[in-house]
Amino acid sequence: MPNTVDLESLKSQFADYLRHKKYRTTTERTIVLEKIAELDRHFSADELYMTMNADVNRVSRATIYSTLDLLTQCGILVKHRFQGESAHFELTSRLPNHDHLICTECGRVVEFRNEAIDDIRDSVAEQLGFKPISHSLQIFAVCHDPLNCEHNRP
């Protein structure tokens, strides 16, 4: 379900945020954002670190963690916790307003959209006197055949 990413727009948004918060725009932070834009899936900080250090773009673990925090604070990334695992991230612009189905056996995450969920969100917020901004739904389930699932963790 991934879509294309406007990297220049993301860089501009990040630079504006850093400037506004009085942080420096560094080459390392930009490289981290560029690598994230290449990914078409959820990822953890450690997965990003291993991916980046397998390339020529060696960036410290501390820089990756701090940059992920900054990218989350400025709205470029969203942070998820899928069933107690370490945090996973994804670009907010890649697939806005979607939900997740997570297999408790193999760990596979399936992204989906369902207009009825949006309608429920809007209805509940209106009934309680709120204006909805966003939502996050995670459905935990088990694959049809967990023992033979191709996504099963080693």
C-alpha cells in the first residue's frame, strides 16, 4: 500500500522545524531522513541503524535515536508499539489515516483502510463534544495457518 514520498518537502519541513526549535540541521540528520524515505515499511530504530551501517552512510546509534525523536515530534514520523515490541516508525505521508492488523504469532503487520472506522471515530467524537484529529487502531489476530506462515519469526 505504500505511495511515493516527496523527499524535498520532507527535508524542508524538517529544516523548518529544526530552525524553529533552535536545533542545527546536520548532514547526519538529513542522511537519516533520506534513508527513511527509501523504506516502504514499518521499521525500528535498530533496523534503521543496521540498514544504514550496511551502507556507506555510517551514522551513530545515538544520532539515529535522537533524529527519530525529532522526526516524530515534527510530525514526519509516527511511532507505533505493536504488542509490546520495541517502537516501530513509519512516514506519516506514506499512507495517511490507516490502521493495522498484527499477527500475534508471526509479527506480520498489515495496513488497511476502512471508511466505517472513520465514520465511527467521527460519530463518537461528535457525541462526546470533540473534534477528531486522527486515530490509531490496532487489531491483534492470528494468521490462518500460524505454523506454516511464511512470515513466522525465526
